[in-house]
Amino acid sequence: MIGIDALGYAFPRHYLPLSALARARGAAPEKFERGLGCVRMAVPHPAEDTVTLAAAAAREALATGKVSPADIGLLIVGTETAVDHAKPVASYVQGLLNLPADCRVFEIKHACYGGTAGILTACEWIASGANRGRKALVIAADIARYPLGSPGEPTQGAGAAALVIAADPRIAEVDFLHTGRHSRDVHDFWRPLSESDARVDGAFSLACYMEGVRESYARYLATGGEAEAACDALLFHMPFARMAEKAHAELLAAARGPLEAESISQDFERRVAPGTAIARAVGNTYSASLWCGLAGLLHAGDLPRDTRVGCYSYGSGFCAEFFTLRMLTPEIMLPSVDALAVRQEIDVATYEAWRGLRMQNDGWDLPSDLPFAFVGRVDEVRRYRAAEPLSS
Ligand code: HMG
């Protein structure tokens, strides 16, 4: 059996209420909060970037799972908001966490699908026997960014999920042998190398995402996977929390044909809604989004052993995959998720000022409570301040 042995998360310590953003942009707050399902948007301080979020999530996974850094033989970071065109975020994380030199270390990119690609690759690495008893650390980390005032702006967010993948896992088995994939070369969402904000063809991106739901599920069934009705919970990639509602309806229509609205809504409340809490609180975390859904589900509780969870991963460009998890442990301590309740609210002026500062080298006060902080560039080398390294 192969799967998730330990989990960790990291989110920015600040948030902007979407009602405040709506007022500033002249939009109806109900459009953001009900129409998109976005209530709060996580806003990273300029000292937080993809590296610091990834390192903090990985640190939590290793610490809460009591996994020794020496046991890690494969380190993959899935991200679409890396900090360098050549040096992978994974190498920064290796340094900040003091991970062993006898480790394969790389970054993987496919928009929001990158984290899932890393996790399934890690499962296959372990199944092949090439791991020789060691574990993989896979991190999905991103900071979503769209132009100010654009339709995508209220869906921004930031966060990281870190998963230790191992044989005889403690948290969940990943059924990597029954997965359905669907991919195509399209321009639904992309970010040219010279730009820091994503470009998006909104309506087309929604259509591609839905095509992925139908086709990946059909291919999953063709591999012998059990029908979605056998799943006790369903997790979807959430570019905004309301998308889970649309995706769930699309999946049910593809699997069962037309259903009464009332029965779709009851099924949504039972199997999908518990996994949407983090997306509502932090926004789009791109590659981490699906895996933040898992944290939301765990936090909502009531996941007895053998609970089957259907997962739909989507990354623009695009690649979609449907697969399942089987839960093994009902209770997992995740301090990062508890910390979401005590974040600090900021106003629109601060959010806009921090966006500007992120593009600069310095000029911000360094928060003392961050486990890892970006402190600026020296000769174009990014410098970080790290918490005490974990002992091997
Ligand atoms: P928009 O055009 O501003 O919004 O952009 P809208 O007019 O479609 O309205 C959204 C919803 O709010 C609608 O609900 C409205 O009716 C409702 P629906 O009809 O869909 O049920 N609404 C209201 N509700 C209550 N009170 C009101 C009110 N007014 C309107 N007063 C769009 C929406 C998603 C296109 C935009 O936010 C966007 O471009 N987002 C970025 C792209 C995106 O998220 N695409 C999703 C699929 S692609 C994906 O998931 C990949 C991605 O994560 C990237 C990656 O892979 O790396 C993005």
C-alpha cells in the first residue's frame, strides 16, 4: 500500500475580506461571496513567497508526522509561481530544511496540476522499488496573482500543502493504478515569462475545466475505478470555492444523467461542502488547491477508516485527472489550519502596497514570527532567514 504518510500546510498570516475588495472595485459583495464563493483572500506579506510557504508546509509535515529528513529520497515542488527560471523552489526548500544530499530534487510545473503530478509520480517511484525504503516529500505551493481590477482578482489566494508519500502510509492510500487523465494544448490560462500576473480566458477556462471533469471521470471508470457513488466525499480543484458546486453537478450529470436540483444540492452538502472551507478562507492556491480541500475535509472531522475520497485535479493548459484516496486515520493535527482562525485582517490599501513591494528588493519590516522569511536579493541571489533546522 502506498500513499500519504504525513501532511503539512502553510498559509499567509494576513487576509483581505472580499466584501472590502468588492467595495473598492465597485462590485456587489454578494457576487464575490455567493457568486464565486470567496469570503476571504489570503494575502502574503512581501517577506512571504512560494519558497517560504513551501518550506513552512514541509516543516509542518515532517514535524507532525515525526518523519526524519534523512528518510527523504525524493523532493518535488509543484508550482506555477516559482522564484527563478532555472533554480527550483525545491532546492531552496532542501537548504532551508537541511534535507539530505542523497536526494533527487526538482520542480514540476503544470499550472494547478503540478502538485498532483508530483504526488502520483512519487507513488509510482515508490511502487517501482527505486526508492529503496525511502520516502518522498511533495510540496504544492503557489501565490495566485491576476491584474488589479480584473475578473480574476477576487479569486486570488496563496498557500502550500506538503505531503510525505510512503509505503505503508498512516493517513491515506492513493489509488494511483486507477486514474483517468484528459489533457489538451489550449490557452485558457497562462502567464508569459516576462509577466507576474496571469492572463486568462475566463469562460473558456471554465469550459476546459468541465470537459476535464467529464473525460477524466470516463477514463477513470475505463481503468476499472469504482463509480463516483462509491465515494463518501469528493474533492475538486477550486479556482474559487463555488467551482466545486459546478464541478460536482457536472460529474453527477456525466455519471447519473439528469437529477432533481434538490438531490444534487443534498449530495453536495454531504460529500463536497466540507472540503470547501479552506478555499473560502484563502482563495485559489493553484497547485495546492485540491490538497487544501483534503485539509478542509480532515478538519471537518468524521472521516472513519476506509472513507473513500474522489479527487479531481485540474491544471490549465490543460491536464485533468480523476482518482481516489482511501482514508486510514480519522484524526490528524494540523496547526496551520487552526492558525487560519487567528489571521490578521488588512485593508485594500495595504494589500495593494504589499503587491508593489513584492516586486522590489526590500523596504518591508521583517515579521519576527514567520518560520521562514524572504529578506531580499544580494547580487540577484535570493536570501532567506530560516527557523532552526530540523534534526536528522
Ligand atoms: P466574472 O465574469 O466576473 O463573473 O468572472 P460572472 O459574471 O461569471 O459571475 C460569477 C458568478 O457570480 C455567476 O454565478 C453570477 O451569476 C454571480 P453563476 O452564473 O456562475 O452561477 N453573480 C452574483 N451572485 C450574487 N449576487 C450578485 C451577483 N453578480 C453576479 N450581485 C471568472 C468569473 C471565474 C471567469 C473570473 O473570476 C476569472 O476569470 N477567474 C480566473 C479564471 C478561473 O478561475 N477559471 C476557472 C477554471 S480554470 C482553473 O481552474 C485553473 C486555474 O486555477 C489556474 C491553473 O490551473 O493554474 C485558474
